[in-house]
Amino acid sequence: MYSLFVASLSLLILASSMYLQARGESRGSVAFLDGSSHRYIRNHAQDGAGKVNSMSSNEIAATISVLLGFAPSLSLPVDSSYKLNEVLFPNPFDRPNAIFLLEVTGVEEPVLTSEYLSSQTANVFRSRISGSSNTKLELSGEDEVSVVSLNNSLDLECNAACLDKELSDLAIWMGGSYVGTIESLDGKLTVPLASGSTLSLHLAKKADLQFASILVSLVRNVQKAVEIHKDLSESSVMPSEIMTGRFTGIEALRAEYGSGDTARQGVELLQTILLKLSDMLQVSYKGKLVGVIILNNESSSESGMLLDVTFTARILRLLKEESSSTTESEVLLVRRSLAWITGVILLLSTLFGVYLLLNMPLTRDTLLYSNVKLD
């Protein structure tokens, strides 16, 4: 009896350690979405043995860099380069040059299945995220890449009446309804979900209002990004574009309701909205865009963004170009100085020679030097 108890306890400890190790080695999952008119992402997420592939944050950053039309980091290992070939189509001359990057915190696993996602969009590549380190996504520079933040809140430019209108528009867009107002504390947002259930948010509750506000802010920021893209498309030089942000609304629902039905319905609503936003972006960008959705099982207070967009590489290149231009300007200054000095010397020599020629004495020798024939 005692040996059976010890064996059961050992199995429990082993299972717990394996679970903690798996939690420590993975921070969630990533999904790449592209359209039907242009294919940039492969549609398989398993290897030959049937195991789900995993990608590190460095490999995700390198994939995004390539999709934007830039070379990945030189420090990328060879194995990671092979991993990029598993994700991307091998066509270096056809890249979307536009990325929709959103990190969703506080989500363990996606609610909607891969089969449903594939039925709603042209192509989906999903992978588990290995490791727990954050990575800097180094881009070439602000003049070559347009970065649009999706984290702008509506609080500064939208009052209660404005938010009521935005929620009403969102409800109509999702086939739901919005009744009441926020100011009267009876606002209610009802949205049907793909699973057949219905999510009802009572905006008198702080968690429901926070989730709905962040959701509306996301939709509005994407619409602004589309307007910026239209302005950029009219310019002579078209830069690469990346929309990046972090969605923390699920954390508000989990803090209030736990990981039960309400939080799961919130995740399902978010996934459905992301699919509709992806379709809208594909139309606006004419298929030349890839969506990257990162599900991070850690909260925003526990960790920073998995991918932090920086312009370090561009700054270093600018310093090199500035040093090179300084050297070239110095050489040009020396050459111009020598040219001016030589020109002045030649001019003075010519004037001095003409002066001597006009004022030389008329003697036999000078006449001979002047080719004058003497009798």
C-alpha cells in the first residue's frame, strides 16, 4: 500500500514538473494569415512526423522582416533559416511589404479551431511559440517603413456619447445590437458568436466596459491605418508598412470572471473581429498583406511585448552614411581648393606674361624672339 502511494506521488510530481516545464518553454502560439490573391505563407503547421512546429521569437521576427522586404538578422542561426523556409514561399521577389501584427495577452489557446479559421480566410499557418525571451524587431528606418500603432485609446478624443456610437457601429458590423447608453449605466452590447452562443456585455460593469472600449479602439485604429495606407499609396516612393499593437481586453474579462465562459466568449469574439479586420485589410491592400496574431499566455503586467519594433539598424546605417559623406566632402574640398589655386596661378602667370610682352624694350634680341624679320 505504501509503495503504491509512493508511486502515485512520484507520477504526480513528474506530471507537474512536465507541465511547468512546458509552460516555461512556451508563451503561447502565433498565427500567420494571408489572402487568396497573393500567397506568401505555407498552409501546413506540422512536420513529416505529424508534430506541431514551434517557432522562437527570433524566428517570428525574422519572418516578419522578410515579409516586409528586409533581410533577417545576420545572427540568425542556420536552423532558424530552415524554419523560415517552412513558413514562407520561396519567392524573394514577391513580398507583401505590409504586416498587421497584434499581440493578445492573457490567452492560453485560441477558441476557434484551425478548420474554422481556414474556412473563413484563405490561408492560416499556426505554430507554438518556444522559449520565453522577448525580441527586438529591428527595421531599416522610419523613411523606409511606416509604423502605425494600434494601441491608441479613444479616451482622449471620444466621450461617452462618442463611445456609444462606436459600440452601436460595432454591433451592426457584427450582426448584434446595442441598447442603452454608458452615461445612464444601462448600456448593453449583444453579439452572436460563431459557436452559436451569444456574448452579452453590460457596460455598467468596469470589466465589460474596458473590454468593449479596447475592442472599439482596435477597430478604429485599423480603420485609421487604412486611411494612412491610401495616402502613402499616392506617393512616389511606397514604404513598407507595419501595424503593431497589443490587445489586453481579455485580461480584464479574466480578472473579473476567471477563465470561464465569459472569457472564452470574449476570445471568440476577438478572433471573429480579427478575421473581419483581416478581410478588410486584404481588400484595402489588394492582397499584399500578411496578418500575424500572437497569443501570449502571460499578462501584460508580467512581460513586455514579445516583439518590440526598433530602428537600431537604420540609426547605425545613418551614422555610417554620415561618416562616409563627411569623408567625401573633405576630399571634394581639397580638390576644389587645388583647382582654384592652380587657376589663380595660371591667371597671374598669363597676366604677368602679357604685361612683360607689351612692355619689353625693342632690341635686336627681343625682335628676334618676336619673330620679326630684320633686314
